Amino acid sequence: MSPARTDAPSPVQSTTPTVTPRLPGSRALIGMLAAPFAWVAQMGITEALAAQTCFPRNRPLTAPTLPWLDAVILAVNVACLVLGCWGAFIAWRNVRFVRRIRSGMSGNTGDEPALLDSFLARVGAMSSALFMFALIATDIAVLIVSPCRW
């Protein structure tokens, strides 16, 4: 009789390396760029609307030619503020995700991809915080000053 052959590795032999989860690139980009994009969109759209309705033919007016200009500017500001808040929320979740991953790592804290994920998550959080401040400051300025007085 021949001995039985087993092709399965024994538990001692199986040494599969554990793969640490990575921060998805799309989430990193959203966290870094959503709030700045919202601010740029807010400034571009509202400034263009105000310029076209308050300064037609290079002559300043005391009141806008469109009576609904304030409502449109308010709607644009609210939409951009929501987009900026969404980007800031994603950026904060990225920081928490990376922190949770790095706290679960055993001894190998110098892993380059983990350090890169941590850097990108923190840059996204700082960028979102800065541009959320800019969005809110611009919203306050729009509420205080008439569009034709910019």
C-alpha cells in the first residue's frame, strides 16, 4: 500500500501576507478637491451673474436688472455650501479610516503606502476646512453687501 497523498498545505506552511486596506483614490480626491471646487464655482457663478446684471454695457447700476438675482445667488451659495460640506465630510471620514488602519498595524508603521494615505487624508481635511471657511465667509459677505455694490 502506498501512503495517501495530500496536496493541501499544512497550517504551519501557509504564510500568506496580510494586505492592509488602502484609502481609495476617488475618496482621497473628493476629500481634497470638493470644497475648493465648490468655492471656485461659487465665486465664478455669482461674480458672473452680478457682473452681467449690475454692470451692463460697462455702466454700473444701483439695482440689478434681474429681480430674481438675489434668489439665484442664494441658491448657488447653498448648493456650493452643501458640496463643500460633503467634501469636508468625506475628508474627515478619510482621516478616521486611515487612523483606524494605522492603529491596527503591528510594528510596520513605516509602510510607505500607509504614510501616503495618511498624508493625503490630512491634506484633504486641511484643504476642506480652509475652503469651508472661505465658503462661509463669502456667504456672509453676500448677505451683507448688495451684489451691485461689489
